[in-house]
Amino acid sequence: MTTADLVAIGGFIAMFVLMGLRVPLGVAMGLVGIFGFAMMRGINPALNLLTTSPIRVITDFNLTLVPFFILMGAFATNSGMSRELFRTGNAWLGQFRGGLALSTIAACAGFAAICGSSIATAATMTRIALPEMRKAGYADATSTGAIAAGGTLGILIPPSVMMVVYAFLTETDVGQLLMAGIIPGIMATFMYMGTVLIAHGKRLPPGEKFDLREAFASLRGVWAVMLLFVAVIGVIYMGVATATEAAAVGAFLTMVIGVLRGRLNFKSIMASLVGSLRTSVSLFSVLIGAILFGYFLAITQSPQKLTAFLVAMDFGPHGTLALILVIFFIAGALMDEMAMMILLVPIVFPVIAHLGFDPVWFGIILVVSCQLGMITPPVGINVFVINSIAKDVKITTIYGGVMPFILTDIIRLILLVIFPAITLWLPLTMR
């Protein structure tokens, strides 16, 4: 075992110890990266990295999507668009057995198209949909399970902050990555609806009488969501604007629409700006730590050695992919999904590139894996988000409700692996 191997192993141990001591991920990765690099190349080169890496991250043009997408979601939340989406979904789907649960998943999908955060989607829908489903007689497990699973659509249906981070870490075209999430996102929405009907069946409350006039009238409340989705995703697909430009336009339009409809005032705009700034700074600090840790990985050649080791095991491309997905599944059940993405992608992506897999396709596969992790025990961040809002619902009840959706996610992940065209067809039309 070489000195570089010992330093690499010591670095990983030190990082996990720091994370166990509740040191923020960005700080833990940055400290290990700097000290590990110093051990290999000296203190002065390490300090030079500490000088240049933060500037590289905060001045990266492609990463300006992150604060714009976060701000867009904040404006949309404070404008009450999520409540309108739920009402519209209920007007069209409320006639079916379990209509409120179906409406919740549809509203999650619609809100995901203007938000980009699963946690925000789950939190918003918990406040809106859970009280309504309780009034209608839904079991808490059914209600919270649908909300937790539907909330995960926030990182799959564009715009998605998770996809932007993956694109930054792997230098993948972010526009194509966002387009690649649309069809899998629609697929996930309908599969979640099917899960509600199959898993709960006759235990679901009966639907309400369908009113066609009310259903069409409800569409007047969601025109803003449709406009924003077209303004952001449509212009990227048509090549009219870059993803960064489209994100900026989307954030500005969301604010303007909220103001014109009387939903946003000076106080709520400032609250949205401050909240978005805090979230963006937190995420950028993690990205800076990831860059520093990446230099440490490069100097110890850990990714290259992992690639050589996995290739030597001769599992074949799909066998190796399966092993990587199992690693992500285990990691997703134990840690935050953004942390998992930032920590593991620099390590496993060289393996994927060596095996010849499409980076856009693999990005969506990883995002779907992250969706699975967001509802998988013992962590499942969406489960904890719902529990923090609905404190009277036991966390075991929520986990019981998400179990059918976990099976659905596994089936969907297998389908996306077997049939890459589901993911790649739309971005290929851009090339």
C-alpha cells in the first residue's frame, strides 16, 4: 500500500469522523481536502487551493442557476401557487376514489416544475394537503406516504437544483440534463398515482361529484405555473436562451406575477430574497468543500484506482453499475441526498465514464436513486420534513405509508436502466 493510499484512507476516515461530530459537510470536506493535499504536496500549494477554489465556485457562470432556481421556488411558495395547483388537481381528479391523494401527487408534480427542491415541495404540500385529506377520512399513512413520495419529484422534474450540482461536478450539459428529467418525471407522477390506487384500493375514501364547469374554472388559477414552466424549460429546449438566462427570467417572472396578482408585497419579497440567499450560501459552501476534496482525491488518484479495481472485478458494465447503485441506495438511506451526490459523484463518475455510459442518462439515474433515498429508512429526509410539520403523526406511520412507493421507485429505476431511451429521447432532439 502506497503513501497516497494511506493518506486517502486516513482522509476518508477523518471526514466521516468530522461529519459524525456534526461538523458541516462543506467544512469537513474542505478541511480534509486542504490537509490531505498539504501532506502530499506541501502547505503552500494547499493554501493556494484555498485561495482559488472559492473564487472558482462563486464565479462559475453555470452555477448562477442555483440561486435563481431557489429564488423562483421561494417566490412561487410565497405567492400561493402550490395551493392553486392542489385545488386544480382536486377539481379534475377528486371524482375518483382516493382523489385527494391523486391530487396531492399531481400538485407536487406541478409545484416541482417551478420549485426545484424536494424538501420545499414536501413541506408545502404537508401544510396544504394533509389537513384536507384528514377531513376526508384518509389514514395518516396514506396521506403522508403520498406527500413524501410526491415531494421527491422536486429534484427530478426540472428545474432541479440537484441536476445543476451534478452538471457542475461532471461538466455535463445542464440544459440536456434538465430536459432528460421531464419524461421520467411524468412517468414517476403516474406511477405514484397508480401506487396509491393499487396499494390502498378500497380503503380510500370515495370521490366527489365531478363538476366540469368548476374543473375548467380551476385552470384559471394555474396559468402562471404553465407560463413559468414554458418560460424556463421551453426556451432552453428551443435554444432561445441558455439555462442560466432562462433561470433568471423565471425568477423575475415569478416575482412579477406574484406582485401583479397581489400575492407578493415588499415584506414577502424581502423574505424570499433572504431565505434564498441563506439556502444558496449553504449550498455553495458545500460545493467549495467538494472542490477542495476533489483536489485531494485527484492527488491521491483515488478515483482512478477505484475505476481500475471495479474493472478488474469483471462484473461487466451493468454489473458494475448495479454495484454503484447499491452503494448509492445504502448511502441514501443514511445521509442527506445532496451530501451523497457531492461526496460520491466525483468518486464514481470516472468509473461510469470508463464504462461508456451516457453522462446525461447516468445523471437521471442518480437523481432517481436520490429520490429513493429521500423516503427510505432510517433517514429519509422527506419523512422527517413531514414529521417536523405534522408532529402528531408518528414517524413509523409515515415510513409505513412510503413503503409501497419505495417499491415503485425501485421498479422505475430498473426500467430507466433497461430502457435508456426513456431518459435520452428528449435531450437527443436538442442535439
